Amino acid sequence: MPELPEVTIFKQYIDATSLHQEIQAVYVKNDFVLKDVTVALFKKAIEGHEFTSVSRHGKFLFVALNKMTDVLVLHFGMTGFLKYYLHDKEEPDHARIIFQFSNNYHLAYVSQRMLGEVRFEKDKSSFLEKRNYGPDAMDDSLNKKVFKDLLKDRKGTIKSVLMNQELVSGIGNEFSDEILFHSQIHPKTKVQDLAQKKVDEIYEQMRVVLQKAIDHNTNYDELKDSFLLAHREKNGKCPKCNSKLNTINVSGRTAYFCPVCQPIN
């Protein structure tokens, strides 16, 4: 699933390709991804307008358009991504919505499993408040003290807590594993059992790991000597000690970890 680093790259992609161009046409190839708006109203709201800016919070993008007060919200589900292209023959498989610009280029919202969503909202703040999302994992407002306060008195496993979007937005199954791997903490460790020094370590590694993934354009093969993500497969080996990785179920999700580097207490 696209998590904070991937969605950051999607934001940069829109910034680099799709801003300040008139949208001549919108093609909705499957309206299942549209939420709370008809195809006709969606097209009417966007055609003739331009994307003027885009921001991110957690796993969501918020796209502003000229002449509109509402923002376009994009969520990518398990398999979503964006593709900017010129010729029709370049249209990606599973394109669900296509924006055609005045320069004849297109921006496709692609979602194979259609678990994402595209909608209009009044503004970013009201959307986040309505869904009770916590601070973004990379936002300056989420300093170490705030992070420690969020985890204070929490129950459950640390992996589940890191994936809880009401506490911290942007971290999912894969990056919760990555952060815990770099923190040398077993994913089933109870939050209430963590020493404050370990909570500090989780916060610091969260920032380092997410930023490194962004810096490497989410190309995890470039990080195969240090990142768990490049080894999440059957019989995968730990990049630090070469031990075989283990998997367990945590809150219905498959967690990867190194039994040597991340022993259970």
C-alpha cells in the first residue's frame, strides 16, 4: 500500500508535471473510486480549471484548483499510483480517472484493486478533523515530546499503535515494520513495556527511515543493504545479520522482523 514516502513522491510528481495547465477533459473510466459525487458533477467541477497546488497529510493528497474553494482529495488504497503521459497508447492498465490537459498530456489515477478514493472536501483541515486523523509523521508539529505524549498510556502492540492513523498519520504495515527493525524492537512488544529511551529511538528512526525512503525516491533496491523492505519475501534474509526473516500476524497484518536483531522480551 502506498504509505507516506510513496504519497510524498506522488505529490512531487504532480508538482513537476500537472500544475497550472487547463484541464480540457476528465474521463471517468470506473466511478467506483468516486465518493459522494456523481460523474457528471465531478467532470463539471474540474473541466476548464487548473490544479494550482498540492499538499499531503498521511496517505492523502489534497489538490487545490483555481476558481474552486473545495479541494480534490486523492487516496491510493493498496495499489494506486499516478501516471503522466502523452499518447493514448501509453495509458496505463487500470486507469480509473484521466485528466487531459491543454497540452494534450494526461494524468491518470491508477488503482488496480479500486481500494482508493477520489472526492471533494471543503478543505484539508475539516477533512482531517472529520476523520479524526492524527498529526503527520513528518510534520514539524510532531516533535519528540508530542510523540511520547501520544504513546503515553496506550495499550496494545507497538506495531498496531504505529499503524493507528488517529495517533500518527502516514505509517502503514510496511513502514511500521521498517521503523521497528531499525529500532531493534519486536513488533509484538507492548507499548506499556517500552522504556522511554526506546520510545525516543522509535521517534528518531521514524523520521530517519521515512526521509531516507523519500530521498531514494522509494527505490528500495538502492537500500537493500540496510532496509528490510527490499527483503520482504519468502525466505528473505536480514540485511544486518543475514538471519532468515520471520513473519507473524499483528492486528490482522503480516509483520516481517528479524528474530536475532528484534528479540521478543
